[in-house]
Amino acid sequence: MHCFCIMDCMSYTATITSKRQLTIPAELFKLGKFVKGQKVKMEWSEESLKVFCNNKSKEFLSEDVDIVDLAGTLKPKKNIGVDPLKAREYMEKHYKRV
């Protein structure tokens, strides 16, 4: 059994499922400000398993992160109700080609 250690070293117990999934306890989920679908960084050593949330993206990203691993982390805005043909006409009318 592994425990998580954050801030003042609070310990939490979690169960690993048959699919190797680890459920984050609700209180820890709130404290860590996790969101559903969020990517986390995990570090393993002989003594512990550390889980890092990427709420501070500059600190979370490091040189060993592959750009492919970032796929799906940014959600583009959707222009609901905008006609693509009208948008193209607007672009052609108001912007110059380079």
C-alpha cells in the first residue's frame, strides 16, 4: 500500500484496481485542485510514489517531456453559430495575404 504526501505530509490510502488504476481520495482530489481528465506526473523511487498535478504548467513541464505527450491538453474554442463560409469571406475582405 502506498500513500501520498503533500503540504504538511498528510497521508491518504488508495486502492489499485484490477486495471491498474489508482483512485485519488476525494479530499486529496480537492486539495490538489485536480480536474477530471487532467494529466499528472508520477515519480517512483524505492521509498515512495509521488504524484504532481500540472496546475503550474511551467514547473510541470520539463526537458524530458515529449511534445506528443501534450496532445489533447489544450482545448480550442469552438465558434458555435459561426458560418465557416462567412468567416472565410470576412478573412479575405479584412486581411491581406502574405
